Amino acid sequence: MKKSELSTRDRMCSVAGGMARWFIDREVPSRLIPFRGEFPLLDTIETKRFREAIRSTMWIEELPPKLRYAAAEGSRMARLEEDFRHYLSRYEVTGDDFETWDEAEKSRWLRDWMKAASVSEDDLTVKKYREEAASAPEPVGDPTIPDVEKREIDDDRIARRVYWDDLCSEFGRIGWEEKLRNLALYIHYGGDLEAVLTRYKASHPDYADRVPFSLAYYISYLRTGRAISVLNDFLWRGVALPERRLAALLSAELHERLEEFFRWDGAANRAWTVRIDYEGEKRMMEKAMALGVERGREFLIFGNLTIKPFTMETKETLLKENPWLELAEKLKNSDYRGSPDVLVCSGDRTAIEAFNETADELHKIRLEGVPEPVHGRFFNAKVALLTLNPGWVECTDKQLGNDGTLKDGLTAEKRRYFLQQKAEAMLLKGRPFPTKNKTLRAIDTDYWNKLLNEVLDRCPDATKYLTIIQYLGYHSKKYKDIGKRRIHSESGLLPTQEFAVKLVRYLMNKGVLIVICRSKKRWFAAVEGLENYSNLVLLNNYRRPYLSPNNCADDGFDAVIKALKE
């Protein structure tokens, strides 16, 4: 809105902002006039900024662009409603009276008022700020604009669907090169892409699910000159990078690709461009193939970045950062004849003991049992099974329970061998699983032999290529969440659970087929991106998690057998 369109009084924030504040955050701005458009004009956070800004700013021209627009449009709606109320009052009709009438009567009075007041249909249409091409801020490459203001301008510019919703009509209104340049400049001037995305999703929750797709498209366009290529599907589904990592990857790419050049246009001799590798897909794939499987997949993720924005899980980092190391070494050098010690990782102990203080017998975590966080030959895995936690069966006269394994079920020599093998599994150096070795056939071993019976019939060598990862590595009769109030971590998970998440991410990066056998919701919440992983098999019945043709959804059983035989 230009200065000439408003009187001096109406340009004052105290006036225009005061009138607009009743309209800017409503889903339905007016109960009397059927304004058309996308509402509300501002989200909750923006509304708070607006109300703070109008108290500290004299003129609406001094407001940030989006707030200035909201003040102008909101006050315009306020003036139209005030005029309509005045029109009704001439006939001794109140706004409350008008609201009780049927739609036909309301429509007749509105048409009469519009004719008398020279109000057109267009006057009742309110466009969102992002749709107003004329309201676009000055280019952020303009050297005359302070850096702080540039960040603020781009905050409003890029927190819109035109940047992050690839399915909306506005998405194609701005070209890829221009959007990438604007994003790069925003980051260059100190902007935080992750913070902007958080703000965007808060104000557009119905469209938040498209953000990861858009991030992958931008990265693909930078490296290949095409938004849809082998790369965008690989990043989003092939390795299922979570949104946080996609945002970090895009930020790093834009930071390294933004280039400044000089031009002589009579006004400014400074301009910016973003380097894009047009026709780069073929070269990218040739290099990835030449590097081999693991290094090739890493190259597809990071491209030619000189500084990687995050660390991918590798065999070396997993072996080094394994929180089970201390307990595994203890087990390898112990006998545990009779009652064993408390078998728990030091980082988990405080939270688990606090949980056990109030837990009933059914949910108590059994620290006298040998934890079993991982089974099988982890680094050889072609198929990974994700489950909840190992169960606990009491020892009776008729059956050898978990506690009986270390007491009366084994000789001293076999007991040491049993403990050594369990320790090796913790260290990700386990034997093929499930096993038929009687010394190693604990309760859980029998359980998995039954669940995998049909897989083992079709593929006898499957035990060499299977790994099983527990959401919680400790035994209990029945699982119950420990609770975030007892766990002092950002993720709300124990250190050993966070390690389990790293194990899953490592397997996803390698493209290993993953089967969720228990607690799908917990695994999806813990491992960001897992829900969209392309190599994922779900079960129809999680209470009886047999791997069978009938229980694996969407031909998942065939996918398991195929992966094991490759």
C-alpha cells in the first residue's frame, strides 16, 4: 500500500494497527461481511510480533513487509465493516439482528449496501501477503540494506508455501534459480533455515509434510540441474534422511555455492548467483558407481561438499561409541554362578533404578538378566528386525526361565561361553542368529526360531544375514516406557536406546531391508525418516510377529526372502 493511498492519520500504527488487530488472526475475519481469501492473515507468532510492533512504531511504512501488509488489509476490512454497520443503523438494524437473518435476506442487504457505497466484489477479496507480487521486498542482495533487515525480509519471504509446498499452485510462480538464490542469501546473512522451517510448519500444519520433499528437490536441482532425478528419491526414500539432516545438507550446499560477481549497471556493481551443476546427474552417478557401494552412497549424500554438515554413522564410529562396551567386557571376564550382579550400563542405571522403585512386578526391568540389545551378525545384515525388548520368564520345575540360564542350566565352562557370546553380540560381533547351539539356546533363542520358521525353511542360510535390534535391550515380563521425566536427554531415550537408533540409521544408509516386528509407533518416533524408508516391511499382526507370507504386509515376505538370497 502506497503512502498516497492513506491519509496521514490512517498511516499511523496506532490507528491502522488498532483497527486491524481484530481481523488479522481470525479464520473468519467478519461475522457480517463474507470476505474472500485465505485466513488468518497472520499466524499466532506473527500476530504477537504485530501487536508488539504497532506499540513501538509510528508509521505503518516502518513495519516489516508482511506486518505492514496485514495492517493495511486488516484496517481496510475494519473500515468496510464499520461502514456496513453504519448502513444497517440507518434502518435501525444492529449487527446482531443481521446475524439472525437467513442467507437470502443477508445477501440482499449486502448487495444493496455495496451498490450504495460503491463497493465492488474485488473489494471483498483479501489476498494473502505471499500472493502479492507487488508487495515483494527489495532484493536481499542490495548492499544498501543492513544485514539484520535482510534476514528479516527473507524471514517473511521464504516462510511461505511457494518455497515449501511442491503441490500448491504458487510453488511454480518463482523459478528454481531465484528461490535457491534467495535461500542462499538468507543463510549468507546469518539466517537459520531450520528455525524458518519450524515457523513455517507452525503456521501451515496442513502442508508441513511436503517440506522434506521440497528440501530434496532443491538439493537435486543444485547438483543435477533437475529437481526430479535419481538423487531426490535417494535422499528422501533411499536413505530416508530426516528433515533436520536434509535442511542441514541444503544449508551447506547453498553456503558453498553462493558466489559474488561484479556488474556495471550504473547503480550497484555487486550481485550474487548460486552455482548449479546443470546436466550433472550422469557425472554424479558415474562417480558414485566407481566409488563402490558404501563410499558411493556417502558421495550421493554429501556430494562435493568440503565440510560435511553432519556425521554419518560408520562401522568405526559405532564400534567406538558403543555404550555397551563396559558391560560387555565385564561379562567376558565373569562366571556369574548363582546370583549375578546388576547387569546395566552406567549411563542407563539411574533412570532404570528410579523406574524400578515404583514399577510393579509385571513391568520391572530385570537387571539380573543378561541384556540382549542386538542379535546376529550386525555388519553382515541383509535384513534387520526391529522389536521391543527381550522378555522374562521365571524359572520353575517345569521350565528353565531366563534366571535359570545362569544358575542351574549350564556348567561353569558353558556358562562362561554363553556370557562371552552375549558380550560379543553387544559389541556387534555376534554369531549367526537364531542358533541351534544348545549352549546358546536361551528363552529368546527359542522364541525367534519359532517366529522365523518359514524364513529359515525358504532360506537355510538366513541366520548369517539377519540381525535383531531391541528398542530396549533389557528384560521385563511386559514392556512399559520408563518415562521422559526419569531420562535426562533431549531425545527422551536412554543412552543405549539412542545407540539402537544409530544402528538403525547405519542400516538405512546401507539400504538394508528393515522389518518392524513390534511397536511400530515407538520406532517411527525414535528414528526420524524410518516411516518413509523405501526398504521397509510392516506386519499385519504385531501381537504375533511371525515372518510369514500372510503376516508380512504388501508382499513383504517375498522382499525378505529376496534380500536374504541376494
